[in-house]
Amino acid sequence: MKKFLKFISITIVVLVIVSIVALLLFGRNNHSDLSGSVSEKIDQYLTNEKFQGTVLIAKEGEILFTKGYGLAGTDLPNSPSTLYQIASLSKTFTSVAVMQLVEKELLNLDNPISQYFPDFPNGETITISHLLSHSSGIPDYLKKDFKFDYSKEWNPHDIVNTVKDSELEFIPGKSFSYSNTGYVMLGLIIEKVSGQSYANYIEENIFEPSNMFNSMFTVPAGTPKAEGHVEGKIGPLMHNSAAYAAGDIISTVEDLELFYRALNNNVLISKETSELMSTTHAKKFPFEYGYGWYTQDVMGKKAVGHPGGYPSGFRHYVTRLNDEELTVIVLSNEMTMNSKRINRHLTSIVLQKPIWIWEEKL
């Protein structure tokens, strides 16, 4: 028996050693298969990945790389000027709009939402801060339980009513659960406080000062735009109104870079407010969230980022490493693309730093 236990112990030690060696040898990617300049390596990587979409990488206020891959639609190549439904990347815009109104003292982050939705259950215990940080406990109307029909046109009040009679998932402020419903409610609050429609407010107070002249909420008839795909086929119809302030902006990688540059240069909100947005306000392992941003550690660097996706066939990811002044934007019109993984590898190539396998997911 003792010999058997000794054998088992030795076997375990050997397996651990082999696993550690394998991890050290194969557990990180230094992109040794790529050659040339940083831009050439980026292009090779995206080509090897058979990426479909558009990428833009900016560093220290200058565009380092931008290029489109594959088709946006029939006979329409992807390019840096291609229009995309940016989905949940819109949440950062909504958050900035709210923080502008806070700076103007028209809103307070501690205001209960009962001031704006007097009939919403538990509204007196849920604050604007909770909505911004996904810590309200309000269920996400896009969860399967609600059988939400995203193909039809929606009024945002009706979206909120979809979950109105549901129980909170937790006590407000005590956890984190991603809730598109909360951001729909923030859009309605912006309208009530500003006296403008959500779209008009964003156009006037974010698009215009950022010089985002190719961003919009409705694409004019005949204007080319990216079509969503799922495994190479056109994705199911999703009406833009089904996302509202949680994800209905249409933009390009070029315009998105202008937005993030305006944020970095304190054109839209103060530096202090931007830092508040980038501070963790809610968490539930492995997620940490600020206001309109996931707060992250990316390859040892403090960062913020956000995914965006539509079931109609879009999958995006943005990362900003503030200390490095590095912004990596990945927009894809193919749902099967892992845009976050691609974003992480592009960051690795730009930083010229090997990436561990687990860093692809962080």
C-alpha cells in the first residue's frame, strides 16, 4: 500500500512538473510566426485569423494601423469608413451623456430612479449610479426568460415594462449583473432631464464636439453599411430600436477613434469625471465594471474596455490602455469572430510583449 501511495505521489509530482514545463513552452504566444514592422505583423495576424471586419489601432493620438478585411455586404469590402451597428459600445456614449448632465448639476449619481420612474418597483432603492455600473439588480430584458422579439420596432418604455414585474436579481449595489434594461432607463432619464430625444442629445453633445460626422442612429436609404453574418450567412433581423440607449448607435472605426480621443483630451467631460468612469463601482468575479466601461488589467496594464454584439451577426471589442495612450478597436460583422481574443493579440503585438493563454480572456 505504501509503495502504491508513493507511486501515486511521484506520478502527481511528475505530472505537475510536465504541466508547468508545457505551460512555459506553449502557454504563451510571442507571435514568432510574424515578421516585419508592427503594422506588417498586425496585417499578417489578421489575415491568418481570416478576420472579417475592420480594425483601428491608435497610439499617442496618432493612428498606428487601420484596415478592413472581408466583406461588409454583397460586393462591399470592409473598410475603415464602413458603417456598423456598434451595439453595446454605445453604452460608453450613454454613460458620457449622463456624466455631462451630472457635471451640469442636472443629475446626481445618488438620485433614486423613482424620481424618473415613480411606478417602478423598488425604484427608491436603485440609483443612477447602480444603473451605470450594472449593479441595480434589474433583470436584462434580453435574457431568454423574457422571450424578447428584437426584430420589431420598440418604444423604450415598453422595453422597461418587459421586466417591470420581475423580482430584482439582488439587493441594489451588492453585486454585478449586466443589464441592458438599466441603460434603456438611462436613455429615458437623459431625455427627461435634457428635454431632448436621446438621439438628438448624443448628436449635439457627443458626435458634434468629437467631429464624428459619420455616426448616426438611422442610415439613410441607399447608404452602404455592414450586414451582420452568422457562420457566413446573413444574420436574423434586429430592429435598431430594440437596443435604444443600450446599443443603437451606428458608427465607423474612424469615428469611434475620434470619440475616444475626445474623451482622452477632456473635450466631452473633465479628467476627474473620466477617471470616475474608469473606476470600479461593481464587481462579481471575474467581472469589474465602472460607468460604461469594464475595468481591467490587460497584460499588466490598467485598462478599460467594452464588448458589443448583436444576434444579427456583429461582435466587437474596444480596449483602451490609458497610461500607454493605446486604443484598439475591433469591429466584426461575423458573429463567430472572437473579437476580444483578437483585440488582446493585437495589443500584444503593439506592446511587443508575449501573451499568456489566459490573457486572451481577461
